[in-house]
Amino acid sequence: MYAADPGTSQGSRVSDWTTEATDVIERSVALVRDRTVEPARVATKAIVYGVLAVLAALPAIVLATVGAFRVLVIIEQGNTWAAWLTLGGIFLIAGAFCWTKRNP
């Protein structure tokens, strides 16, 4: 009653129009998705993995520093002042190196 018989030219024209409209909408949605969702997904993935790496590396660095201090105390036969001096010198040299590599 509402649509023409599929065998007539008017029925195929209506069918073609709906297919073309659907294809245009699908292409538009895919284009918007490619330009918005994909870059946001990549950026979010990089942020999550970066935070995870920092959360794993920070305690490892602290524990390595504490371990180095304990080893230095043992090597320097219980003289904690010498261990502090040695570790402080190492950090001072590392900081001076980083300072020379900075961009003014």
C-alpha cells in the first residue's frame, strides 16, 4: 500500500535511494570515528601505559637507592657519614650532568 511493487522502476528507485542514504551515513560516521575516536584512543593508551611505567619505576628507584646506601654502609665498615657522602656525590654528579643537558 505504501511502497510500490519491487518489480516496478519506482520500487527500485526507492530501494536505491535508501541504500545510498545508508551508505552516506555509514561513511560519515566512519570518517568522524577515524578522526576523533582513534586519536583519542591512542592518546589514552599512551597515558595509561606511561602512568603504569612511572608507578612501577618510582618504587624501584627508591628501593635501589636504599639498597645502594645499605651496601655502601657495609663497604665503608659502618661509617654512615661516608655512605651519605658517597651517595650524595653520585647524585650531585648526576644532577650536574642533567643540568648541562637542559635546554635554556
